[in-house]
Amino acid sequence: MCIRDRNSLEKESPAAREKKNAIHLLNTPIRDFEFDPRSSRVLGENGVQTLRDLLKITYKYGWNRINKLPNIGPTSLNKLINRLKQLNILDDEEGCYLYKYLDE
């Protein structure tokens, strides 16, 4: 890393760093979150390839929309939600700090 790169990293504000990390996380493929294989497969078959894809649906339509996908029942939905809570992506009220970055 050159000195210029190090200085620019040091000058990066916490808000800019949070945004950069959030965008990186949103672009992460669903398979990287280690959901149960069946849920990952069904999400992929329905065009949900990244965390951003999943959260866009839940932000616009709510989690019940995911439940309406074929082969995603209440148990699978609960597993998805619980995994996202384990990863601190969702809070206890199923809200998500990443929603504000969906259009970035």
C-alpha cells in the first residue's frame, strides 16, 4: 500500500466506511450466508442472488412475500430470518440498517 492510499484510508469518515461496508455486504451472494441449502436454492431459482435482492423484496413487500415463494414455508422463512439475526443483519424487530443503502 502506498502512502497516498494509507492517508486516504485514514481520512475516510466513519459514515463513508459504513456505507462502503454496507454496499459490499449487500452485494454478497446468498450462498455466502450459509442459509439451509433448500432455501438458498429456492431463492436463487426465484432470482434472489444477493443479499440486496432479498432485502429489496422484504423492504418493499415485507417478509411474508418471501413466504409466498414456492417451497419456502414458515419454517424456512424463520430459518432465514434467524440466520440474518445471527449475522446482525436484522434486529429483533426484523428491521435492517442496510435498507437505507439499497439504492446505492
